[in-house]
Amino acid sequence: MERRLFVKNTTLLASGILALSGSNLYASSEEKKSNVIDLSPVSTSKNKLILKGLILDSVTFEKINIQKIDVQVKRNRFFSTKQSIENINGSYHILSGFTNSGKVYEKMNVQIIADGYKPYEGHIYLTKDGCHVHSEEWDYNPDFKLEYCPKNNTSGTQTLSEFNFHLVRI
């Protein structure tokens, strides 16, 4: 009986706090205009990694306005993180890092959808040395060259990787 009374009082208290807090509890219908995906670990990071670049046409090398980019990282076998950006202007930033526990490898699944282009789905590997692409990049774009691979610059505990996605027209 005391337990039910405790739950009832706690529920009333929580409802009162939420009602009187003045914060907006409703879902926002605003369009997200940022081109940043933050996949940083929740705990303190030993190494920070920034992946940035452009989404380009594979023939003309012009920036593409894409509809959507989805990024999914599986940190362990039970928990995966998926974030997306919609309607961006052809550039992207992905923030990530490695925890103090020493994890130095992540596989990031990237999906890009753009009008008039084949849907891109590929993997990028994040290591303490930076980013690396999978050989499936050549399956998607046979004209992909080694000089298009990510350029990694490490300074202390921060690594900046620059990589441009080259989308192929349908």
C-alpha cells in the first residue's frame, strides 16, 4: 500500500514539475539546417576525430545538394548509434572519438541519397590514425582513384580527416 502511494505521489510531483517548468515539451517540426553529425562517445574521449568534406559529382567534381545522409556506428554488439542530416548543401562534418578504454577502431556505415545519383552505401573505418575507406568504394565508383582517399592530419589527441564522397549519376 505504501509503495502505491509513493508511486502516485512521485507521478504527481513529476507531472507538476514538467507542467510548471516552462520548457517546451512538444516535438519540434523545424528542419535541421546543420551539416554536423556528432557521434562522440558519451564518456571522456582520449582521441578526438573530425571527418569533414564535400559530396561531389564523380565526373564534374561539383558540389551536390543531397536529400539525406545517414551515418550509423555500432559501438558494441548491443548498441548502435544512427544519426542523419537532411537537405544539406553538399558539405558534411562528422565528429567522433575514442574513449580512454583504448578502443581504437570503429566501422561507420554511411548512406547518401541524392536526386539523379545512385544511392551511396559504404563503410568508413575510424582508427587512431584517422579514416580509411573500404575497397567497396571501387565497386560503387570504378573511377575512384587513390588520391581521393581520406587525408589524415594528427595533432596531439585530435585527428582531422578530409574525405570527399564522389557520387555516380544514374
